[in-house]
Amino acid sequence: MKKTLETTFDIPFEVKTYSDAFWIAPENKYDELFQISIKLQSGVRIIAEATPQNHAGNMLEDFSNSSKEQRILFQNYLNNLKENSKLEFEVNGNHLDFSLDWPKKWRYFKVRTTKIIPENEPFIEIAKQYAINMCGMFLSLLKIVPIDNGYEEGSKYQILSTRYERNPLNRELCLSKYGYSCKICGFNFKEKYGEIGKNFIHVHHITPVSKMGEGYVVDPLKDMIPVCPNCHAMLHTKNPPLVPEELREIIKDVNK
């Protein structure tokens, strides 16, 4: 679990493992962020809960003042959690539908989601997906500032003296939704190479980062797709890059 989260988000995590349960939080010295508990109940039901840590005032202030781009990313992660699960989200004691309203002032929150585990699906794999979506949801709302001037998208960012990247949040949401098979040719690295190919894939910006004007709001579910390295290279044989449908048509014509 720890390795999965640190690889996904490029930040350190504290993870405590118990019998059929996990406690998770981004590593921070003064309990200023969020914490997540995930447990297996009666061997069939997974329950995941998230709350702020004891001194999370600055984090909650960031949530209150989050940007439109951050809220879109948050909503997409939230939608992932809702799929095939029962989810309750309270802010300041009130149940909220974030597609309709945004709290002006966050003072406290509690998220609880439950799901009956499908037969033959390991608890650890479902727990990892819950952890990734919950962490991504809250990390997307945190205030992120560049460490140095002049860095392009995907460079290092800093929050609460810990290094973060903006790209892993967008990338993980895209992959959580669309999976690890190439959306152009269908290639899957795990199917071809076994365990060493698990969770390996490139992610392509359909709208090139260089073409995104000031204020452009990236929606990972519309602007990004998983592609294999070969298709990724072929998309970029032109400037601006080919759109995915163009490359699919080229492949189709070649294989007639």
C-alpha cells in the first residue's frame, strides 16, 4: 500500500497495516493534512473513511479557496468513488452534492464509503483503489506553488514543505477511469510482459500542454488518454499532434 501511494503521487505516506485494515496519511510532522482508514468488515464489506487530522486548519482553508480547476479534479475523483459504492460526504455536518454547491468555509469533513467486495477480488486491490481515489481527491484541493520560477507543467511543486507534482493527480485520475490499455491500439503491457508490465502506460495530452493558454482548465477525463509508447510517438509525428481518431484510422487503413 505504501509503495503504491508513493509511486502514484510522488510524496511520502505513513501507512499502518493491521489485520484486514489500513490507516493512511500523507507524511507530515504536525498532523496538518487528512487521514484515511480502510477496513474489511465480516469478510465481505469494505469500509473507507476520511477525516482531517487534528491541526488541519490550513488544509481546510485551501479547500475553501480552491480553484475551478482543482474542483473539477476533485469532482472526478469523487465520481470514481461513487461508482458501485455507497458514499456519504459531510462538510460541517451537512450532506453535500458537490456538483450543485461548494462550501464557502470548510471547518470539518467526513467521508464514508462502503462496498460489498465482488467474489474472488482481493481486499488489498480494492483497498488500494479506495486509497488512491481518496488521496487524489483531497490532494487536488491543496494549494500548490512552484519551488522555482520557469518550470513547466509537471515540474516539482511544494506544499507544507513537502514536494508534490501536479501531473500525478491528473495522470492517476485518467488511468483510474480508463485503465492501462492503449486507447489507440489496445496494447496492454501486463498481458504481454506479465507482472513487470503491470500498471505501465504513457498518458497523452490530447490538447498539447504548449497550446494551453493561461487559465486553461485541464480535465483529465476529456483531455488525457492512456497510450502505449509506440502510439504516443506516432501521435507526435506531426505538430500539432494527430488526434487519437486520426491515428486509429491510419492503423485501420494499414491493416485492411
